[in-house]
Amino acid sequence: MLRSLISQLGVTFYLILIIHSNPAYSDDENRTVYDVLQDFDLPVGLLPEGVTGYELDHTTGKLSVTLSDTCSFSEGKYQLKYEATVKCYISNGKLSSLEGVSVKFSDVWVNIVEIVRRGNDIDFSIGIGKAAFPVEYFEESPQCGCGMNCSRRPSLRKLMANR
């Protein structure tokens, strides 16, 4: 009888451990993907407003972000586009193996494959080249359609236009 009770407790403990140790979560306890970006020393403005969900595997750093639809906007001389699903691997100050984010360059859309924070700059890599911008440009998330050119962000709009 005692052996049976110990066996049942062992199975119960094992099931509780499996249920509560799942490394993937989505909106865990009201945390947003913007909170996750900040946890990894990345600014919230790397993703547009309107994220509807995300999943993060804490073991591998695999991050999948869901938007309600594709999102595009212009910032200065750049046009950016986010697919409805953006995938990457997140680590401290870095988004790698990025899928679902592109920039229009000389009338051709090219994928942004990596974003790295280097001190007070953010580097965007398209594989064959990169561009750096001050991290302060990304303190707020852009809006689909108008980016940072929305009426509520005039100071940042001036910064981007002068770049």
C-alpha cells in the first residue's frame, strides 16, 4: 500500500513538473512581446503596434510574433514591411535568423535577417550589408500605415527625416 502511494505521488509530481516546465508560452501573465524585447535589452519599437500574440521558447530563444495582418509603412527614405507572422531567435541585444521583416531598397524588397544592438545603436542587416540607427529611434513602436509619421510623434518624425 505504501509502495502504491509513493508510486502515485511520483507520477503526480512528474505530471506537475511537465505541465509547469513547458518552455514555450504566449502572453504569460499579461506579459507582452514588447516586455520580452526589453528583457533582452532591445527597444520596443523594433515591432509595430498591434501584435496579437507571441510564443517564446526559453530554451532555444525561438520567438514567433503574430500580427493581425501584414503591416507596412515608410520611415524617411525606407519602406518597411512586416508579415503577419515574424519569426526569429532572440538573445541579449540580438534578433537573428529573422523572417517576415523586409525593407524596400532600390525598388526591390529585401529581407532583414538580423538586428543587433551595439551600445546606443541598432544595426539592421540584410546579409550583404547593414545600416545603423540610434536606439532612440525605436523607443516607441511604429503604427501600421503611418509608422512614426503619425501626428503623435512629431519629434521622432523630424529625426528620421533628417537621417
